[in-house]
Amino acid sequence: MASADSSNVGSSTQANTAPSTNSTADAQQADATPTAAGRAGDAASEGEAETKIAVSNLNFWYGDDTHALQDITMDVKANRVTALIGPSGCGKSTLIRCFNRMNELIPNTTLEGRVHVNGQNIYQADPVAVRRHIGMVFQKPNPFPKTIYKNVIWGARINGYTGDEDALVERCLRQAALWDEVKDSLHGSAYNLSGGQQQRLCIARALAVEPDILLMDEPTSALDPVATGKFEDTISELRSEYTIVVVTHSMQQASRVSDETVFLYMGRLIEMGATEQVFTRPQKERTEAYVTGRFG
């Protein structure tokens, strides 16, 4: 498990002998350095938004041989939806899991660099406290084997919530665009819901502990088009109150729901910018090749 010290996140003896980037990725290094325009996107609007997540020189290894993330530096702005795109195996899920320290649960991994949330290095904080403020929605819905009501309130209860539970449950279900569909069956099993409803229930459950940030790792990959549309509408509604980072294999989805897009390739950040710019006026040839479907 990755360790942390005051200078490098997750640095260890293994990190000092970490393997170099493979030759193919080395050949792309020049292509992997984002331009100022690509990283900043729309400079005027960027200046108006605070930085919620600041990533500096982030590297991550699985075991001794797999250098999954290579020198990632990026800022995620508050109250925006940031999409992570790229071909399978490019590091999207690894990166998003670094934002709430979930990669620490994987044995024999090493992390170097810094991840700051609201100005604080999360690798020098209590991981439980970190995850309390950074919610996560996974690829497949994972409701608890409990009622809909208890699914929503459970996290708040174990964190000492003493307010009006009924009001909290209703507020979170409304935020997740699920209240009207389940208000008459709150004490029925969450397993009776459809896949799309279960995924929105997982959003409501995450919202109940009042996080600042929502991370979503391919949240619609198992949903049908109708459920996907409702889920995307929910993301659009939540952006005004939360900072959202979503991993997606669908470039169409990224273009629909996100304000900014990050393109990753072979563990490197190739380009980051306003979504409209990345998809219509990419600064890097490799980005253009990916978004136009020439590979991936």
C-alpha cells in the first residue's frame, strides 16, 4: 500500500526504483505535454472558478512494471463537470481513484506526487475524512441490501447526523431526480428498483453525507439509453452545487454533460480544456485522432 510523507505522496523504496516509461510512451512524450490553451481552456471563464482539486506531478505504479499514471498535473475547477476520456487502459479509473485515496486499498502499488483538495494534501489527512467529503459512484449500481430509505440515510447516521432524517432523505432523492419515482415505496427493498434507479439511489446515498465532490467511474456503462439520459440530466442538475468528475468511454456523453474534458493516453495527460474546444479545436494531433475516431 502506498505510503505518504511531507514531500511526496506515496513515496516508498519501491518508488525510488520505479520503472521508467516504456519506449512507446516515451516516444509520445512531446505529444503528451498539454499546451497552455489546452490546459487552461477558456481563460476568461477559468479565472472565475476556484480550483477544487489540484494535481501535481502525479505518478502511479501497479507492482514493479506498470507505470499507470505518468507526471499528471491538472486542476479541476469547482462546480463544473470534468470528463476523463481516453481508450481502455489509459489510466482514467486509476486517476479518479487517486482523488479519494481508493487506490490505497490495492496491494503493491506506489504513488508519487500531490493531490490537493480545497488546498489540503489529501494524502496527509485521515482517509476516512477524505472520503466523507468526496463521494463515489461506481460503474455498476451497488445499493445496500436495505430499504430505499435506509440506503439514503445510512451514511448520515453513522456519521452522527442528528437532523430531520425524513427531510434529508427527501432532499437527496430529489437532488438525484428519484423522489417522484420512489416516494410511495421508501420502505421497500432497493433491489426492487431498475438499474438506472439504483444508480441514482447511489447518488442520493452519496449526497446524504454532504460531500464537496462527486466522482463517477463510468456510471452509465450498464444502463440503457433511457436510464442514461435520466442520469445525465441528474448530473446537469447537480453541477451548480457540486464539483463532479466523471470517467466515460462515450465521447458523446462527455460532450453532452461536461464543461471540461481531459484526454488521457497511455497514462499521460495529452490535453485538457473546455469541452467544446477539445472536441472541435483540439490542440494536439493525438487528441484530434481520438475524438474523430481514428483510434480507440
